[in-house]
Amino acid sequence: MNIDRREFLRLLGFASAAGLLPLNSRAASGDIYNIPATGDVRLLHITDTHAQLNPIYFREPSVNLGFHDALGKPPHLTGTRLLEHFKIAPGSDLAHAFTSLDFTEAANKYGKVGGFSYLKTLVDRLRDGFGSNKTLLLDGGDTWQGSGTALWTRGKDMVEACNLLGVDVMTGHWEFTYRDSEVLENIAAFKGDFVAQNVKVKEDALFDGSPAYDEDTGHALKPYVIKSLGGHRVAVIGQAFPYTPVANPSRFIPDWTFGINDGDLQELVDEIRSTEKPDAVIVLSHNGMDVDLKMASRVTGVDAILGGHTHDGIPAPVEVKNSKGITLVTNAGSNGKFVGVLDLKFGAQGVSGYQYKLLPVFANFLKADPAMASYIETMRQPWQSKLEEPLAVAGELLYRRGNFNGTFDQVICDALRTVNDAQISLSPGFRWGTSVLPGQTITMEHVLDQTCITYPETYVREMSGGDLKAILEDVGDNLFNPDPYYQQGGDMVRLGGLDYRFDPLQTMGKRVSEMTLDNGEKIEAGKKYKVAGWATVGSQSPGEPIWDTVATYLRDVKTVKIKKLNTPVLLNTANNPGVTNG
């Protein structure tokens, strides 16, 4: 876009008044945040912020493999393949936001992303620019977990932050990893609507008096809400993470059932369409994007699925055809890094058009909202010294996100092995966790960003080689099963001290081969090995919290340089667009 000096100065003044800062000409010209109001209602979407109240660095994955029907399609595009698909200029701020390319250099150039005080400025700008009476802010969940303060306040710090941000509707996943009574307390304190059509109270628990939103239907929580926006009615249905009692401890929520339940969803959509006569039906989902894509092909009458869980930052919606029309499927990244903006236009038959932008939240491009900044500072003050405790220096980029080991994952695995004198270590393939640039001091807060869960206990036990292979095969099938409904959306279990070959295109039991220790010794099925790990789901382990183990290790090493990244040799992945090629 070419503008003269007078127009540049006009836009510069406009951006400053709106809370925007001219870090570069792109920001000053309004290309990023100045979105014309083109529809009748505006839906703002955030998801998977994982309690990151302050700006952070976050590296997008360099490996996000897709196969079968998902090959070469969003969300399974990385690096230059993603840029080419979405026509994003290499080397631009958007290229940095959506890929891992030249991450350290670009992060030093563009600065940190996210932070609720900056989100607040941007959300208010997007609301006011369209009309606050015609705008909804939707939160896809994984918001009340992921930081030290969220753990210590049992999510209450984030509930209040969401209230200040003005979240209108949300659903959940990690929200359910507090005790059920705490979950209900947090939902009661939340000023918006918490919706989840696929969470129900077990029949025996209902009989014994367990509370339910609707005893007749068994819904534990409100299944949907109707919002009036500028004379138009929009239905928002909640779809919580369907595998919560499997992926996380069921002991925290013993009376509730989850599931994909797309048949129930279809019945609910049909009922809403028939009785409520909305102009649009939206599913606010925490399924993961691949599951959402399949659901969109099976469930009719849904205009858009605004998704989360898999942390995919996708610049444009996927238009999914089904037997009765088209459903838009989006995913809005993670860690407060993006805000999705979906403007809907209505005609006689409902939605007649749309405009969508996924906006990166560059803290250097925005001014902090004073009220939100004050809240965050005051809330964090009792724990500030603990959070800021220096532990070591990053000798290289530390990150988590990707289908296989990230460098911060390796730090956790190395800590488990070293502190516990173990041969092998296992760490969950969580997708949340911030990045640390080379030369940065690694603080206790960085460690908590990677490890803060309500079941953090470590363990040391003997496992056979056969047991280890079974674990890898099970998680591998979870990640690469051809049917998205059998995928739970995490990444591969992280390993320390063990190498292997992995073929994603094989079937269950045949993906893992040639397992060896770091010294080259072949893993034998019947031989026992000393294994350290954390985050057991079925029962509580006896060991110390994982963050104490990692902190002990970091204080000793002082400067972190990864000696060996235990990532597998991948088979049948040559030229896969989900592997960064530049």
C-alpha cells in the first residue's frame, strides 16, 4: 500500500489514539490492526492462553505432520509451505508470527507477544471499531492453567483477568484439572457464560445429588447461550475437550463424563435452529483442529467452529462442505499470541458472507491497558521474588512446541535423568510452554510455564523395554491415527536417554523400532531400565514436584546447552509440508 506523508501522519495519529505504537511502518500504516467493519456481527476469538498474563516469546512448531486426508492441508503446514499457502511475505512480521523461521533473530526484532494488558487494548480497539453491542469475545479454554500464579490461586487469578478482559463466552479443558468444587467456584465467579454441551453428570452421581445445570438432560454445565447482537441472534454452543478424563486425572472430576458426542451436538443444533431461530450457530470448541474438521463434515447447521486445543495458528478458516452447506473451521493459536476476528454478514437465509483475520498480538505494537496492567502487577506481587528467581542462562533457544522433542522438553528430561540418576526419562507431550531466547536468564517462572499442573509429582521406577515401546506406540497412535476422532491432540511423549526410529504411516504396534540408549545399547523387551518421569494420570506419584527437580538441575548447570536432542529418526516424512523446509 502506497501512502503519502500527510496520510502517513494521519494514520500515525489514529494508531496512537487507538493504543497502537509505531514500531515500524507496517504497524504505523494500520495494516495489522485496522480492520474495516464489513459485517453485521463481530466474533473475537482467543484460546489456549495458558494463564500467560504477561508478554512472552513463543516459537511456532517446525514439525506438525499430517497424513492421509490431512496431508498438505491446514493445520499441517509449517515454515515456507505455510507462507506459500496463505500468501504471507517471507521475512515479514506475519511470517514471524505464524512460523518458526529465523525465530531468534525475528523475536529480537519484533519483541514479545501476548500479555493480557495488550490483549485488552486490542480487544477494546476491535470492539469499539465495530460496535460493542455487535461484538462478542469468545474464549476456547485452556485459560485458567499454565502459570505459577494460576496454580497457587487455583485459577482465580485468570478468572478475574477474563472478567476484566470482557470474555463473554468460554469453554474449557485444563480448567477441569482443578477439583470439581473449585471448577464450579471459578465458573460462578466468571462473569460470562461457561458452556459445554458434551459434559454430563453420571447417572449414579446425579441420583446421589451431584449438582447439574439441568437434571433432566444431565448437562453438568450450560450447553449453549443465545446472544443478541445489534438485532441479530447468535447461538454459541460449547464443546469442551472430549478426552479430559483420559488425558488428565479423572479423580478431579469423578462425577462428569465427556466425549465428542457429535450425535448429541447435531440434535442440539437442530433444536436450536427450530426453536430459537438464530441468525448464526457457532460452536466454541476445544476438540483440536483435526477433530473439528471431521466434525464439521458430519454435523450440519453450524456456521463456524472456533477451535482450540492443538495450538494451531491458522491465518484463514478452512471451509468444510457437508450435506447441507459449509462450516468454517478456525484455530487461534495459543499463549495470548493471536486474536481471531470473524465478521459475519447476514441475509435472508442466515450467514451470507464473512471476513476473517487472525491478528498477532505484538506487545511492541500496542500500549498496555492501565487497569489490566495494574491488576496483573498487584496480583503477582506476593510471588514476584519467587517467580523472578534466576536459575541459569539459556545458551541456546529453548522451546517446546512440535510433534517431537523441543529443547526445553530436553532440559526437563535431562533434569529428570540427572537428579534421579536414571537411564531414561519420560515427559508428556504438552503443547503449552513459553520460549526462552539465547542469552536470557532462565527464571523460576520459565520453569513453571513448562510444568505448572495440579499433578506435578515425579516418579522413579523400573520399566521393561517392552513397556517403553508400548508407551511410545500408544502415544504415537494417539497422534497419528488416521481417524481424527481417535486423536487426543497432544504431541509425542518426550524422551531423555533413548533414541528410536518412528514411522507415522505404520499401524499401531509397528511405528516404533530400533530403540537404543544414548550409548548405542539396544533396548531389550525383557530387560528392566531405571526410568524417571512425571505427570501420572491414573494415580498420584510419590516424588517431588517436577519444577523442583528442574530448578535443582538448572542451578547446577548454570548455562544450558543441549548436549543431545533425543528426537527420533522419522520415516516416510520426506517432503512432508508439515516439516519446515527453510
